[in-house]
Amino acid sequence: MKTNMFVKTHWKVLKHDFLYKFFRLRLDLVVFIIMKQVVPHNKRKFNQIFVVKREKADWRKAFKREWKELLSRVLNNDLYLTDINNWFCGCPSFLTSHFLICKHLIQQKGIVDTLFFDMVYRHHQYPFINTTSSQIIDFERSNSHNLQTALIFEVAEDENLQVCKKIYERLISTTEKVLDILKDQQDKGNFKWVKSVEKNFQPIEKMLTEITVYKRRRTMVRTFKDSSHNTLFFN
Ligand SMILES: [Zn+2]
């Protein structure tokens, strides 16, 4: 596909049909216009062409003109592999053709009625051109599949939230119980016990120091490099 052309047309339509009143407009206004005008306009056009079928796609006229022109060309004794079922041809003009058509394919296809030009579909896979819209149906199917995937992700996120709540509850309860034990042993003046368990608190003390330093530097620009596992997701 010649994607550059599509992107260029998209910008041209946006600039000339929707943004022509403004000069150097702010980005939030551009986003607003895209959401409130451009997207509804394209949705309406899509519906008119593919659902209601009241309008014809812009390319059909040019396609018909090019087809008719190629029909009048003289065939030389070329030995190209031409396959009208999969719609490809080995000749160089097929490869560079905007609509993937060439005189060999068209003349092998033979006479078509005017209805053909309203029924023909262009595809990204073999057959590149035919009169079935199966690939459009495939596209719709893959879209509903994406929706299902999104739902699965939502469920997974919900489960993650439950797991996260449980972890917090467990850690808070443990910390509170440990705090009670510490205070009780302090009251009893148990210095032997506190010396033997002191090392258990090293990772927690380290985490506290890192978070304190991190909070103090909050206003400065930071990178991922500056973060440890204690501060990477700290909020
Ligand atoms: Zn050809």
C-alpha cells in the first residue's frame, strides 16, 4: 500500500476542511476539532459508503477511468505470469500501479459491466481485487476479537487489584504486630533480644532512607537510573 499518500491526504483534509479558520492554533483545540468534527465526519462517510451504501468511495471514479484506459492498450507478446483469480501480474506496471491493475490483467478479465465498478473491492491480500467484501467482514471480526481481548485485560486488572489489597493488609498487620512486640520488649528492657533481631530490620531501614531521600529530591529532574526498587513506583 502507498501509505504516504493516505497520510498526506489525511493532513490535507484536516488542514483545508477543518482548520482553515485558524492560524497556529493550540494543540488542545486541534484535538477538540479532531474529536468533535473530523471523527464524526469520517464515521458518517464510512456509514454512507459501507453500511447504507448511498455514497460511492472517491477512488471508484478514478479506478474506472484507469481501467477503461488500460483496456484500449495493445498487448505485445509479453510472457508475464498473469493470474486473475489471485489478481497479480509479473509485469512492472502492475507493481507500480496505484490500483494494482495492468493491461494484461484487465484484458484477460475481459468485458465487465458497469455494475462491476460499484461492486469491486480492493484488498491488502490475495486476491487484491475482486467483487467480494470478505476481507471487510474479516476486519469487523478482528475488531470484535480486540474488544474481547480488552475485556480479558480488564478482568486481569481486577484480579491484580485484589492481590494488591491482600498484600497491603498482610504487610500492615505484620508491621503493627511487630511494633507491639518491639514496644513490649523495650518496656521489659530486653536488650539481648533487640540485638539479635536488629539485622532483620536492615532492608526496612534501607527502604525508609531511600524513600526519604527520594521525597526530598522530588522537585528535581529524575531518571529511572536514580530509582531503586524501593522508589521506582513510589507515589
Ligand atoms: Zn501486467
